[in-house]
Amino acid sequence: MADIVRPEINDYVLAHSSPADDLLRDLAAETVAVFPQAAGMQITHDEGQLLTMLVRLTGASYAVEVGVFTGYSSICIARGLPKDGRLLALDVSEEYTAVARRYWARAAVDELIELRLGPAVDSLRQLPAESEIDFAFLDADKSEYPEYYAELVPRLRPGGLLVLDNVLRDGNVLNPVRDSDVVVSRLNAAIVADARVESVMLPVRDGVTLVRKLG
């Protein structure tokens, strides 16, 4: 994850947020040990705590996650849901989500989560067109962010919240290096101009944008 502020300030932020429990610490450690090259895709605990709080604050009961990886963010989202809530989790990797499934069960949130494997755009297009999603978290293939956004916003209920991760792309939105940097930079501009929503971009880790659908 990018350090927008000095690394010691990031450590201070973590130290002054509600701490991760043993289960989340174990999941983070196993992810680093088993998938060292991909471990950077896992959100940090301060961002996970933010997700849990946002779910609770919005009163969400139906959430959608695009990009599961090993399940850290799924657990954080599910913990914010009511006992009868549900989380639709979309990913393409059986290998990564096998770890997620184990930790969902250990966290006792597995009954709240439905995992669908396959291209997320296809899975989103198969959802009802009605505006019924309360909360959505987007942290998957950056090159497809505009497609995910286009499918999610119409399906958000009025007042529903969409959270997009990695909107700063290690700072490369200022001077794009990769094609995906260009895609995310253009989406950032499109969100600001989207009359259906109001948004705020936060300097949390690699950048997090909150998008609230207007009524």
C-alpha cells in the first residue's frame, strides 16, 4: 500500500484505531506467508475498520464486494451487517477464496456470505436491475473499474454507498504509468461529474473514494 504520509504516521494511525483481533491478524499473516507476491492486495486494518464502520453507519443489510482475495475485507464488511444481512462476494480465484472461506467460517460470518466465482462484470449484470444494494466495495481489476461502476451505481438504493479502493494508484493518477492508471484517473473525473451521486476522495492508504447515490 502507498504511504501518503510518513510511514511512522501510518503506524500511529493503526495504533489509534480499534485493533485487529486474533482472527484478522492470523489471516493477514497467512496471506503474506502463502501469497507473498500478491499480499499487497490485502487491505490494511485501518481500512478494514473503516469498512465495518461505514456498513454500520449506513444501516446496510445487503452488500456487494467486487474482489475478495483472501477475505479480509469480506469479514470486515460482514461484521458490520445485521444478523439477517447478506454479502455477495465476487472473485475469479478459487485459490485465493479457498483461504477466505476458511476464515469466513472461523469468523462465523460464512452464513452471511454468498461467493460467486467468475468475471465480476458478468455476475453484476446478472443481478436484478432494481435499486436494492445498500453498500458496495470495489477492489478488483482496476482496468475494469468503469464497467463495475456502471453496473453498481444503478443498483444502489438511494442513499446507498459505493466504496472504491486504490483510486490514487500509488500517486500515478497524476502522471499515469500503466494503462490501468489512466483508466482509474478518468473514472475519478467521471465520478465527480456524475449527477446521480455525491462523492469524497479520502487520502486513506492508496486512496479511497466514497460514492453516495442521491435520492
